[in-house]
Amino acid sequence: MPDVQAIHIAVNSDIAVSSLLERPDAPSAGYVLAHGAGAGMTHPFMAHAAGALAARGIATLRYQFPYMERGSRRPDGPKVAHATVRAAVAEAARLLPGLPLVAGGKSFGGRMTSQAQAASPMPGVVGLVFLGFPLHPAGRPSIERAEHLAAVKVPMLFVQGTRDEMADVSLIEATVGALGPRATLHWVHDGDHSLRVPARSGRDPSQVLGAVYDTIQRWIEARADTL
């Protein structure tokens, strides 16, 4: 079983947040995994992702944003969120010395990570992985939330469901296509914003997510192999 360690991360002199490091034996890389807007690092989606990746040799550091730590429903503003992302990446580098790191996460957490990376590249981060990039609010298609991605110079993997109400299929395809060879799009057919497939699809949800984590493992290890 992977070792799971609870760690506090200092964001600044006034703010500290909780995190969980899940480290398998002899990991090949580390993934700094941020949660979505509505649920924290212990949500079943996050716990399952961390466990599945650990089984594939990828260590994860999942962490809380300050608002979630306080029990608030209102996400932090970009300044605080970006500082939290940077603190988590720095802590992962300390805890996983010598390992290549990717960063990103679920929805809001992935977008805050990409904004932080676009503003100033984070040391040691060799790629970004998004689990449902929130391209726009539900039912309001636009690409404004993706404008900063042009400033991200590391490779990016977008894992998107074709039924995601926060990422119109044609718009996310155009967004990823415009980023050129540094961006890769992996579709989960019939998946929603949390990559869930409906029962009518006749597909086994565990197999669907297993294929997602296989894809992430291969993508991360391919980045590591280039170092």
C-alpha cells in the first residue's frame, strides 16, 4: 500500500493549508493535485485519483485551498489561489527530491494552476494535467478563461468529457489545437465534468477511469523520459 502522509503547507506568514502526500514505492514522478471549487482534497474523486495514480507509480500531493480549509464555499481570489499552488509545488519538490513534477488538477484547481504557471513558471514543473478544464461557466460558452494558456510553455494534457457543460466540445478542441504540439487532448466519451459516464452507456465507470489514469501515467512518464 502507498504511504499517505498528512502535511501542513505554509502559504505565507498568515495562511497554512492541509495536504496529503500519497507516495508509492519508487515513484517515477509526482503530480501536485488541486481540487475543484465545490469539494476539497478528501472528496472521493480526489482520493480515487491519488490512489489510482499511486498504483501506477505516480506520487501525488493533494492539498486544500484556504477557503476550503476554512469551510467557506466562496473560492479564493487568484492572488491567494496562485500563492497556494506555488507553495504546494515547492513543498512537493521538497518532499519528492529528484522527481519530475507535473501540476494541475480538477476544474478550478487546474485553472488556478495554469494561471500561476502562465504568470511565472514554477521551478521543477515539467507539465500540467487538467481533469476537466473549466473553459466557461455552465451554459455560457466562451474561451476567455483559456486566454492565459498561450503563456504556458510546458506541455499540457487536457482530460475532458464530451458531455462537460463547462467545456463545449468544439471550443475545447479549438483551444487545444491553437496551443500546438505542447497541448494534448484526451476525450472521455459521454463523460461529464467529473468524467462520469451515464449508466445507459453500458460502460463500466471503473474501467473508464482506469483508462484515464493509464493515459495520465503514460503522458507523465513520457515527459519524465525527456529530462
